[in-house]
Amino acid sequence: MFPDTPQFDAALEVLRTLRAAGHEAYLAGGCVRDLLLGREPKDYDVATAATPDVVLRLFPRTFAVGAHFGVVLVADGNEEGYVQTEVATFRSDGAYADGRHPDAVRYTTSAEEDVRRRDFTINGLLLDPLQRADDLRAAVIDHVNGLADLDAGIVRAIGRPELRFEEDHLRMLRGVRFAARFSFELEPQTAAAMRRLAPRTAAVSRERVRDELTKMLTEGHARRAFELLDETGLLAEVLPEVARMKGVAQPPQFHPEGDVWTHTLMLLEQLEPGCPLTLAWGALLHDVGKPPTFRLAERIRFDGHVEVGVAMGAEICRRFRFSNDETRQTLALIENHMRFMDAQRMKASTLKRFFRLESFDQHLALHRMDCLAASGILENWEFVRERYLAMPEEAMRPRPLLTGRELIAAGYTPGASFKQMLHAVEDAQLEGTIATAEEALTLVREHFPTM
């Protein structure tokens, strides 16, 4: 019936302690929704009439992470690890001048009042496992008809959708994410409010938008999420570069699937739950340079779309404040996604250097998705994958035969030419034409005579 996990047991103990002290308390929000859907919640939240100061006194190990908004973390465990339960006091929020935080918070003893200030009906359910431990649905307390919406597969804002989205503009993106994650539909008035208020997302911090988009891309339902973003007008507000892919035709002999938008959606459909953030964003942005480089000559052309795409990707990563490592890998995926076409004609040294790209498995994954979303021909992917898996690390990154020290000892003056010399030596080494330091030095003397 109920989960047998340390997280659930810890939340249950929090409920018992609060109830024993005379305070109303329930499991609340996403954990209730997930339990009803037969999913294992990542964490458990408790909503209670007890004020934060009371919660802090009742439990020996607490963290007042959001006491201003009535939120306290209660930790249960020992030196080997703690399980944390978020405990929030019933509250009624004032106005949201900044579109994110309430200007004032008023605590209340009414569970219903607390629920009605939440975002969506499916997230507004309470659960009382102490009273009805034998029946999950009977233990639900539903003030907003959330159970009916959960059964019908509907994401509906609580109360007036405009008011909920005015309070926190990010809720529009969250609504799309929930609909995609659970394969639900957006309730018509909720979707209409999103379309009207979509421009308000410009006031949301780019980090919060980034995190919502990343969740959409990595939860296993990326295509549906981006279709909903487009339908609600949110895509044009948060990622106009992606929205411009719509209607951009591609050569049918290479892309029978259709325009750049359709092709990108077909890639997103292949992203697996839990995939790397960089692979997900690389899949989304790999062809972002095509709309501005579209040209119709003897056929449709996208001259320089990779270079333009890298520049656009860099701006998007900067805008969303990705880390340097995340940015570097995302841009590498954009920059190298066309190189597979030349793989079978590459010199051995070029192919080995290709394999040395960081997280090369992501490059392989992106190319496979790219092929399956177009012609379906995997010949280049199979060629590269087979050789990559068969190649020992020491063949890709052999120990250098020469260093600058040996070049100086051979009479060469340090300078920019050293890089050319060492690159030429490594090229020959990777090609298999030299294998010793003596052969390397002979090659340098032949091609770079001393003055």
C-alpha cells in the first residue's frame, strides 16, 4: 500500500510527532500525486498548522532553510546519513510583486486555505496515512478536485489560472513540464492563460527557466514538452532561436521527415530519461544555425550553419548561465555533429583525434539520433562506433615520442614552430609511420631544418 522506504518512514515519524503535539499535519504536494500515480516520490513534504518556531522546538535536528516562508527541514538519521523531510506551515500568501515570491506570508490554521494558494490541482492533494493506512485513495483529502483531474489526466490551475501565473510566472513552464511528464492534457482555460501571459516569463530568472527546460529535456518526454511549449506560445518567449526552426525546409533527399522543427522534435523524442544535460541541449541546438543560414540555390543550402550554430549556442548558454563545462560540451556537440559524414575518409590520425573529444559517447549518441530523425542510414555511425570501441586508449593517446626538451637538445630554438613540429610527430605516430624517438627526430629534421 504505502512505500517501505527510509524517506517515507521519516515523513511518517514527522507526522506522528506533530500530531502527538496537537498539530494538524499531512503529506502534501508532489509526493501525494506521485503515490497516487504509482510512482516512487523523490522526497516527501509535510504541511502542518504548527508554526516554524514550534517545528524547530519539536525536532532535535532541523534546518530553517526557508523559515521566512514557513519552511523547515527536519533531519532523521545518524552519522551514516540523514533523511530530510520538508515541513511547511499552512499559509496564505499576499501579493507577488516580483512574479516569484509573495510580498507577505500569513500563517493559517486552515489546510484548505493553504492548498488553494498552490499551483495545480494535481499538486494540491493532502494525504493522511496515519488515519487510513489501509487505503491510499481513502486517505486523500481533496479541496480542489485534484483527484478527479489526476484520474482524467488533466493539468488544471487552482482557482483562476491568470492569478496563479501572475503570482509565479515560472508556473507556466512547470505546468507544461507536468503535462509532458505524465502524458496529461492542459486544461483549456489553463492553456489559454499561458498563451496570454507567456511574455511574463521574461521577468523570471534565466537560471530558473534553464532548470525547468533541462528537466523537460531529461525526463523522457522532451518532444511532448516542446510541442506544448510551442502550442502555448512559451517557446517563442524562452527560446526564440528554436521557435524559428518551424517552417524552415530541408533538402528532401537528406531529410524526408520535413522541416528543421520536425527533425529536432524527432531527436528530442529519442532522449532517454536521465540522459546527460549536455546531450539533451546538444540535441535541441545542434541545428539552431540552420534558420539564419537557409539559402535556396540549385537546392536548399545551409552554408556555415555549424559555425553559426556554435555562436548561437554560446549565446544561449551564456544567457541561461550554464557552467563553463556544460557550455564547452554542448558547443562541442554542435560543432562536431557533421564530422561523422567524413569519418570513413579520415586519415587515421584525424579519426583518432576525433575519438579524443571529451565524452565521445555523447557525440555518438547525438549522431545516431540525428540519423534516425532523418534518412535512418546508420552507416557512418556504425563505422565510427565499431572502431572507437575496438581502439585501445594507448592507440588514441600514445605517449609522446618527443617533447620540447628534446627539440632544444637537437638545436632548435623555442618558439611557435615547436607546436607545428610536435603536431607533425604526433600525426605520424598516430598514422603508424613512426614508433621511436629516433624516427621522430629524423622526421623533424627532414621537415623543419635548423637555421
